[in-house]
Amino acid sequence: MTKEQKIQVIEEYVGIFEKPGIYLMDFRGLNVAEMTELRSKLREAHVSIRVVKNTLAKRALTQVGIESLQRFFTGPVGVVWSEDSVSPARLLLLFIKEHEKGTIKAALLDGSLVTENEIEVISTLPTKQEIQAKLASALNAPIVGLARALNAVPEKCARIIKALSDKRSVSN
């Protein structure tokens, strides 16, 4: 690899390490079919994975100013990232449990190093989209209630008028 190519790869890695949620996976033991399955599951969830060159990844981490992750770049390392910090944890842990192969070495969420136990807790959190949906629903509920209440008054009046009309037509 030429020096220019290495510089380009390091720049790509810097872009990856600036994402809000980064997971480092040791994928030893996975065969090609399992690795392909993992990649497709991640792709479906808009999560990316890249097998990195450790020395170049360490240089990129130095450029970004993240020294805490450097010790995890030994052996084969797959860097998994997404704009949503929860989805990768959920997908990786599910895949690891299904296949009983691979491990999550570490994670960096919003600049903080996360332990394995914390990764399991994070995987149970709702995703950004789920939180946004709950918030939208909570904000929409009072408006819907008001609309129903305002709509109920004319409906009730219409029913009373119809009942009076029916009563008068029966008595005539």
C-alpha cells in the first residue's frame, strides 16, 4: 500500500471514528457465510461494518484524539457504526447469541468508552426512532383529545335534535 493510499484510508477511518456510536467486534470463528449474514443484517438496519487495519486505525484514533480505544486494536477487528447508537448493540448481541461466535471488544458512545455490561444495558434501550415516535404520540395526544371534545358537542346537539324530532313525529 502506498503512502497516499494509507493517508486516504486513515482519513476514511477518521470519518468513521467521528460517528456517535462505534462498536469494535472480534469476529474470529465466523466463517464466510456467517460474516455475510452479519453484514446483510447490519445493512438492513442501516448499520455499517468495516474490517480495519489496526495500525492505520490507531493512527486515525490519534488524529481524532481517542486514545482509550487503541488497546482494543489487536487481532481481527471489525468496526461497526451507525447514526443510532442503540441498533448496533442490539444487532451484534443478537447475532453473537445466535451463533455463539464473536465478541464485542468495546464501544465508544458519544466519546465515552463503554464496557461489555453497559453494552447489554444499552441494547435494551429504545432506538432514536422509537423515542421520537413516543414523543410525537405524547405531544399529539392532548390535541387529539381536544379535537374529540370539540367534535363531541355538535354531535351531541345533533343527537338531541334528532331525538326531539323523532319524539314529535311519534306523538303526532
